[in-house]
Amino acid sequence: MSVKTWKERQKEQRRDDILDIAEELFFKKGYDDISMRDIAKEGGLGKSTLYFYFDSKEALFFAIVLRGTRILSAMIKDAVKKEKTNLKKLSAFKEAYNNFTEKYPGYYWAYNYFQSGRFDIKNMLDMGYAKEIRTQVKQYSTTHTASFGQISPINQYLIEIIELRREIFAIVYDSIEEGISEGTFRQDINPAETAVMLTVIAEGVQNIQPDLVRILENYGINHEKFKSDSRKFIGYILLNK
């Protein structure tokens, strides 16, 4: 192994160690109650060392969200590819999402917080989602040790998160479109609109507000039954009967 390669691996390991420390703090105390100083102190690092790897708290948090999104994407792709019918593929998508939220609650929280409105994602995308940037990111997005050149840290993480989300959306969209073409699904539904609806359902079912949980419980419906019924509801929406 060359000295350069060894140094790059050391650098990547240090970066991952910082992410591990930041994850633990964010997952335990939330985003707003943690500072870069807290992360540096917890890791026994100087602030200059921390800023060498991550130039802002936002960039660090987005890197953590990207970690979680990669896991979610892999779980969904793995679950869907095992199924033969389009309805089962959609059910597998939703089940994989459920499994992700249960197995990785910290990443699920970060994923939701990322989308909560706390960050001006739309403006970031408008400023940084140019075609040439998108092309560069696609070239490196499958490599964990990617070098993104002059792309800002915030944009490099944000763009890959959005690309992974679009890949997940495409899985749902393609299953719906194929189901319509083969006659299994209703002909009067729009694949894009339905895919968005199903994505919203998958995300929302896991994040029910406490007052709605209480209403369901008053009718004898616990969260597990609600999740199961929501899967059946997808079939009612889609199937050509």
C-alpha cells in the first residue's frame, strides 16, 4: 500500500469516527442543542481539526442523513428485487420502510428532521443542482470515499440524498406503471401521482401524531394493526377489480 493510499484511508477513518460521534450526540440530544464545539470536545479534537473534515454543522448533519438514506435505499432495493408481482413489490417497499424505521430509529429521526423545513433545501437545490454538478456527483455517488472536487460539502451530501430518494421513487413509479400496463392495476390512476401518494403514506404511517394515535387506540387499533391495514389500503387503491 502506498503512503498516499494509507493516508487517505486514515483520513477516511477519522472522518467516519467524527460522524459516529456526531451521530450519537444528535440522536441523543437533537440537532439544535448540539454545537460543533460539543462534537469536537466529545471526540477529543481541536475545532480546527473538526472543521477540516466538515465545514459546518449542517454539512455534518447532512452527511449523517446520507448515511441513513443509503441504508434505506439498500433495504428497499433488496426487498423489492425478491418479489415477482408489482403489488408485492410495492408491499415490499413499504415493509422495508417500516423495517428501516424500527431498526434505525436514529437515522429515521434524522431523515424526518432533514425534511421538516428546518433547512432551506429548496433554495440549496436551486443554487447547487446544476447539470454539471449532478453529472459529477453521479460519477462518484456509489463510492463512500468520493472526492467531490469544488462542490460545496452541503451540496455534495444534499444532491446524493435527493438522487437516492429519486431512485426509490423510480422503484415505486415503475412498479405502478408496469402494473397498469399489464392490467393488474387500475387504468385511471397516474403513476407519478400514485407513487408520491404511496411514498407519503409509507413515511407518514411511521410518524403518526400522538393525538391521532390516541384516536386509533380509542377504536381498538394499535400501531401494528394500523400499519397492516395501510398495506391493505394500498391494494384497494391500486387493484383493477
